[in-house]
Amino acid sequence: MIETTQSVPVAVGIDRVWAYVRDIRRWAELMPGLQDCEILGDDDSRWVLKVGVGGLVRTVRVDVHVDRWAGPGSVLFSFKLQGDPVKGGGSYHAVATGPDAITMNLSLRVEGSGPMAPMWEAMGGPLLPRFALAFAEQLAEGIEDEYGGNGARVPAGQPARRAPFALLIWLWRALFGRRRQA
């Protein structure tokens, strides 16, 4: 098992942050390659992502379960890749640091099973903190894009910023090998 916790500031008040975070589709939209986010119930969703490494492209289905919604400051979640020996979970915690500011803490845990688990955990250990930080920054940017960085709603149609990589691409590389360098 590998795990990390990353913290980022968000220049939006905690109630506005919660309005954004409580929509699981917004979390899914941050994943590059998202093909679909099917809402199965209040706490369950299935994310379908198309991930590619080199010339290989694969569709991955991820079952995401929210274990606890405790707004405006906390969400606990778990996930499982369908057909792959990978599961995990994590948490989102927000602490108000002012009327228009919070510190957001994102924790992430990934567990593998089977004979490849020790290898991908060794390879993934250094990568998970970078992924979690990029995802947390991307979430903060999405919130600030939505509310203008000070709680004021931004007009629809403005582009959102996105981080350059995704957890599932990292998992694919860890499980099935990295693209060979030329």
C-alpha cells in the first residue's frame, strides 16, 4: 500500500468550496480521458476513462464510492478498478483560514494485490505524492475558476485549467510497464 497527503490553499470561502466539491461529477471531470461519469446513487458512481500509454489505449472503469459526506469540511471515498487488482481510497478535508480562503488537504491511498503489487508499489511510491498534489491543485484551480478566486461566480464558458497527468495513467504504467524511451 502507498499513501500520501497533500495540502493546497484555495482562495474561496468554505461554503462555496463545498458547493463545488459535493458534486462528484466535478471530481471525475478532472481526470484526463474521462469518457463518462455514471451516477449510480447518492454515494456511488462509475467513471469510464480512456487511458493511453505509447500506442496502447485502454478503457478503464473505476467504481467510486463516497463513504461519508461531512460537509462543508470533509469527504471520505474509496475506489476500485474493475478487472484490475487495484483499489484504494482517500479523503478531502477543508479548513477555513479566512472568510474567502481555506486550506484543502487531499489524502490518497492505493493498494494492489497479486504478484505485481510489490513492484508497482515500489515504482509508484515516489509518483503518488506528485499525482495527489497535481490533483489537489487541479481541484483548487477548478474551484477558483468557478468562483473567481474570491467567491464571485465566473461566467459560464470560460475555460478551466487542467493538470497534465492522471492517476489511472500512472496505474496503467505501474501495472503494465512504462513506455520505452527512444
